[in-house]
Amino acid sequence: MGSMVQQMIASALLQGLAVVLQLAAAFLALRLIRITGCKFAWLLISGAFCFMAVRRFYGLWLLMWEGAKPEVPDAAAAAAISLLLLVSVASIKPLLQGTKSPKNNLRQSGKALKEEEASRRGEVQTAKEQLEVDVQERRRAETALAAEHQRLYALLEALPALVYVKAPDYTIRFANRQFRENYGDPKGRRCYEVFGRTEVCQQCSSLQVLKTGVPKKEEWVKFEGDRVYELIHYPFSDLDGSPLVLTLGIDITERKHMEEALRLSESNLRHLTSQLLAIQETERERIARELHDELGQSLLVLKMQISALQRQPQGEKPLAPDCSEMLQTLDEIIGNVRRLSRDLSPYILADLGLEAALQRLFQEFSKYHPINLELSGDFAGLNRAFPVQEQIHIYRIFQECLTNIGKHSDATHLRVIATRREAEISFLLEDNGRGFDVEELQDASAPGRGIGLATLRERARLLGGRLSISSSPGQGTRVSVVLPLKA
């Protein structure tokens, strides 16, 4: 009796364990549906496990309540089989999860790839649209550039000057009407061939312009020698951006002839001015000699006669007072004649040189004009510094300046400064007078305009130097003379 009870208890426990294991296997089988996605198969397997569990539960009911015979080996086998099934299902789950992960990753990767492909497709479409816009803009720009080139070439075609466009290989790509009329249609020939040469010019300006990108100007004489052109080479570019050189040639033959004629006329004028000044000095010397020799001698004879008449008795009314007044007047006339003679031809310059002549000139200026004269600098050695024939021009410059200052400046002070440098000497005459408008006085149409300033500058030019005058009303006058030392 005790053995039967033990068998019943063992059989019940084993069958209950089998029921639990089979239900657990059914539950795991349902979980595998989510992992694998195979719904029908795992539902069928789970139903089979459930059926086995119900069957085993029915056997347990029969044992416990109907008194059925306990079958321990059969219950142990069922429990063992249920355990194996549960272990199998439990072992399949991680394997299936490992299989699912690559699939999920692949699915996610595919989704990401699709999203990236869609994004890239959008970017490509946007880039394509932008490219089309850029292409259209470029085509419009190229069309506008071509139109500008056409307008430029039309303008160059009508210019009354030589115009041609040259490539780096010296071929002429364009030549306007004026060029073709002078040299014919170049038809793609090289420039030196068009101009009658067999090789490239040694100093080709076009190459320099291509290298530097800076325009260059030069003069060119036509190979026949009858025309002169001013050529201006400009860096240029073709429609495709390739470098070119545009050359503009202006016929300056008439201008060169006029410049040459003007140069010759200026040279004749300067020669005539030099001759005029020389003749003027000769005439002054002649007049001074006549004043000194003839008029001066006549006045001296008249003075001696009046002196003799003064000593003789003349009846009741003495002539001495009248003669004394006449003698005084004659002395003044003789003094003026001598001064005029010295001004016309300073004999002291020929006898003693420029240094003594200038010293005498300054003394005479101070004697006859109430102007404080201040001398500074080195006036010594002027006789050796300049040839005799040039000293008269220096003397006349000082004489003219001092005369103008004494007559017109109303100055109270005058400074005269001499400054020596290595190869030149400069003289400065500066007064505090009323001044004048230099430009107005130099205007040829100005009333009362003389030739004094022009003569001063011409004398300085003959000496190889320069003379400048600066003045303004109420500000005094400043005369600067710079002369090269000749010895």
C-alpha cells in the first residue's frame, strides 16, 4: 500500500512538471513569432505544445481524481521530453535573434540608403538646376561679351588711325579699314611680314606688353620713311580669354614737322635774341662814347667859357651870380651825362671786371635811392668765375633788377645774397616793397607790359642758368638767379 502511494505521488509530480515545461515551451514558441516573423509555423508549434500539456494535464486528473494506475516511467519520459523541448526552443531563440539582428541591420541600412539616395537625388537635382542657371548666365555673359567685341571692332573699324590686334605668334587677327588701306589685308599673316620684314623685330614691344601686362608707347617711322606714327600697345584678350595685343597707331607726321619747325624757330629766335642783345650792348657803348666824348666835351668847353666870362668885368651889372648858377646847372648836367654814360656802357666793367662794376653799381643805388641795402655772401672771385663776354649779362641782370626796385617797389629794405656751391653760384635779391602780380605782368595782353622780365630770363638762359621771380601784391619781390660757374 505504501509503495502504491509513492508511485502515485512521483507520477503526479512528473506529469505536473511535464505540463509546466510544455506550457513554457508553448510560450517561448509564441515569442519566436515576433523574432522570426513566421507566425503560422510557431503558432502551430505552440498549439502542439499546448495540446501536449492539456493531454498530460488530463492524465494527471485521471490519476488524482479517477484513481488511474500510476505510470512513473511514462511520466518521467514525458517530463524529460518536455524538458528537451523547452531547452530546444530556448536555444533556438538566441540563434534566431542573432539572425534577426543582421536582417534588422540590413533593413535599417537599406532604409538609410534609401533616405540617403533620396537626399542625394535632391542634391543632384538642385545642383543640376544651379548648373543650368550657371550655364544660362554664362551663355548670356558670352553673348554680351561677343556683342561688346563686335561693337568694339566696329568702333575700331571706323577710327581714323591704324588699329590691329596681334596674337603671341605675331599673326594679325584683326586690322581696321585705315590699316588695310595703308598695308592691305593681312589675312592672318605675321606683322613683320605685313611690314616688309623677314624676321621678328629685335625689340618687339608686343612681347613686352604680353609679359608685363602694361601698355607701352613708342614712335615708329614707316619703312618708306615718309610717315611717323605714335604706337600705343595695349594688353587685350580674345573671347576665349587667350592673350592678344591691340595696337593703336596715330599719324603724328604733321605734328613732328610742326615741332621741328617750332624748334628751329625757337633756335632762330634765341639766336636773334642773342644777336639783339649783342647789338644793343654795342649801340649802348657807342651812345655812351658819344655822350662822353662829344656832349661831355662840349659841356666842359661851355663850362670853361662861362668861367672865363665870370672873371671878366661886364659894366655896371656884374654877371658873376648868373654865371655861378649856370655853372652849377652845368655841373649837374655833366654829372648826369657821365652817369648815363656809365649806365649805358660801364667802362669800369671792361677795365676792372665784374666785382668792381657791381660794387660801383651798389654804391650808385644807395646814393640815389633811400633804400637800406644789405649785402651778404661771397662776391669775390667773380672775375675769374665767368668769361669777360658773359660778365656784361650778369651786370645787366643786377642793373635791371636794381632799376626796377628803385623806380617801382617803394621798398625800404633790400637784401642781396651771393651763395657759392660746387659748380654754381646763386644770387638772391629780396625787397620788402609793394610787390606785383607776376602772371599778370607776364601776360602779353597786359597793358604797359614791357620786355624787362623776358630780357632777364633770356640773359640767364644765355649764361646757361635760370632765373625765377616770385612776388604778390603787398608781399615784396624775390628774384633768384642760379648760374653755372665757368672757371
